[in-house]
Amino acid sequence: MLQINTHIEPKSLLPKIARLFDLSAQKIIELQKQWDPQQGAPVFTARGIYTCRGWTEWTRGFQFGSAILQFDATGDQQFFEMGRAGTVDSMAVQVSHVGVHDHGFNNISTYGNLHRLMRERKIPENEWERRFYELAIKASGAVQASRWTDLGNDQGYIYSFNGPHSLFADTIRTLRVLAVAHQLGHVLMGERDRKISLLQRLLQHAEATARFNVYFGEGRDAFDVRGRVAHESIFNLTDGSYRCPNTQQGYSPFSTWTRGLAWILCGYAEELEFLSFLPEGELAVYGGKQKICEAFQNVAGAVADFYLANTPTDGIPYWDTGAPGLVMLGDYLNRPADPFNDFEPVDSSAAVIAAQGLIRLGGYLKRQKSGDAGARYFHAGLTVAASVFAEPYLSVNPKHQGLILHSVYHRPNGWDYVPPGKKIPFGESSMWGDYHARELALLIERLARDEPYYCFYIT
């Protein structure tokens, strides 16, 4: 299990963060020079070079969003221009995309970050430019909310690209675009001009995800361990009934794909921050602010505890907690993760996503004065960051286009590059892993420098 450094603080990570952003600048410029947009979006590396994978274009926003975060962290204007131009030229199709559950990933990373920078006065105020970002966010939030499976009794969820029967754990992070669109005063207009609240859809989706994709040790099935996460839940669309857990990128429906858990941890923690910021009056009709925040805190706390207990001592998880080769690694939870082993890959992208969730959950609990749990989660997140911001996870080779090494995309499909003579993938990067490492670094840097808190919603 994770060995938490209880003495680590954000300021102690500033040298590592400075090095990360120095390396990041080189890699963003190199990718910009080498990447052909006609290929689609860069997804993950093979032999250190970014490649595409025609599943969906869910990583394009991370490409341009990374440049925007680089500008935010360093003030280097070339990255702002790069990120804004990429957003304007390439992201409109993602705003109106009706076939995916990825709007929060693509559009908050681009339009959302640009809107945030203008609110924070890091870029000059321009009314029509700001309205352009707001229109994109509003439209994206409504389009995403319209991808809806109604389960009856005021229940439902945003369905995945697999179809209306499918609820993904990942989608919890796309709720950010519904949240900001709601703050901007937008609604989804339905048949006969019915106004559908984006906040209500956010809450309904989060409730369904917690109920069906997250386990709480309450005897739901033989594998009900508190904090375990199923990647996918399957429903009978004829009567709206839940049928079974499933997975696309994990090993088994009854094990935990660690990046899926990381999405849940980060997603519920950041939505908890958002909901706690809203005035009581906006949440009264949905059960009240206290009840809703307690529910989100319960989910985030359960998956955080599972992560801490099922991750090696340095905080870098293996790709799935039930991966069959783990038995060959012996007492793997009581030593640092080994990305070069012969049996199962680690997933550094899960680590950077989970670390952000731990820091946000810990910070929230510290502000609520909720005993020792807040400090524990907060320091756990910083401990994970300290590991992933250093070698062998930080990519220092200028010929490697990735920033964070040892990320895994789709192990069951065999999509990840395995070096000749080796048995498992290692040494490669992913666009989501690199983006979320930059986001994690920016969050910690702002905490260390007592700058405005980095969050997705409008404060």
C-alpha cells in the first residue's frame, strides 16, 4: 500500500515541477512541429513517437489544452497562441459531436481553460472572444446532456459511445462541461420547448454512477469490496433495469481497472468542490447541499481508500488490481512499482489522475475540518506526484515525444507497444497522461505559490 510522506508540502515539489515544465515545453513544440493533423488526434506513443488510434477523437483537446496549461504555468506566449489557434481551428467539431461521452475532456481542456484564463486576467479581456468560449461551452454542455438514457423515476445517465445501454465510469469527468454551462445560465431545450436543467442531469448521472459503478462493501455481489470500481454498467433498455458490470479496458468486470477508478476519484472530488461552491438555493430542490455533498464525499472517500490500499508504496498502480500476472510479482504492494517487470504493466496515467483527486478531496476535507482524513489524502496525492514527477516516470529523453512514461491505453485489445524481446508494454506515454501530469503540476504549483486555486468552474 502507499507509504504516505506526511511531511511533504506543495513547496517541496516546486523544483520537480519546474523541471517538468521545462521538459514539457520541448515536447509540446516537438509534437507541434511533427504532427500531421490529417492523421487525427495524437493518442499514445510507440517507440517514443506519438501515434493515433481511430477509436474516438477524445484526446485532441488534451493536445491543445497542454499548450494552454504550459502558458498558464510559465507565461510563455507562444504556447497560448498555439493552444488558442488549435482550439479555434480544430475543436468546433467536438462541440457539436453527438456520438461521444467525452465533451468535458475535449472542451473544458480547451475552451474551458481559455475562458478561465480570461476570468483570471491572465489574458486580456475581450468581450467577443469570451462570448465565443462561452457559446462553445454552453453548446457542448447541452449536446452532452442530450446523450441521455432515461431509467425512469428521475434517474438516468449520459451513455457511452458503446450505446444507450452503457454507463462508463470515465464520464464522471465530462460532467464539468455541464457544470460550467449551467453556471453560464444555459439549459438543454427538449421537445415542446421543455427546459432541462444541466445541473439536474449532472446530479442524476453522478447518482447513477455511484449506485452502479462504485462498490461500498455492502454485499451487492461476491466481489463487493468498498471502493472497487467497475468500468462499465450494462442496462436493459426495455425496462431500464441494471443487468451487470462490465469492462472495456480493464481485465474483468469484477476487478478494478485503475484508470477507471482514477477518473472516479478525480471526478467526484472536483465536482464536490463545485457543488460546495454553489449557493444552497440551487441545490435545495435536489435534496439540499449538505446531503448532496455528503454523497459525493462518500464516493470519493471510498475509492480513495481503495486506491491507497491497492497501490504499491510509491503510489504508481498496476493497470488492473486483478491482472492475472500480478501473482507472479510476489508482495508487489509492499515495494515500489516496477514498470520493467515481465508480467503486468503499471499505468502512470492513472497515478497522475488519482493524485489530483486525492489532493482535491484532501483539501476539501481540510477546509471542512474533518479530522485527520483531509491531511492524509492531501499528503497522499503529493506523495504520488513526487513519484511520477521523477525518473523513471518523467521522460527526460529529448527524442521521446511523451512527458510521462509507462502509461497504458488498452491492454485487453493489445494496442500498447511492446518492445522487441519483452512481454509487456512499458516506456510509452499517452496524451491524457501527459495532459493530466501538467494539470496536476499546475494545481500544486498554485498551492505552493498561494495563487488562485486551480479549478474548472467559475468562482
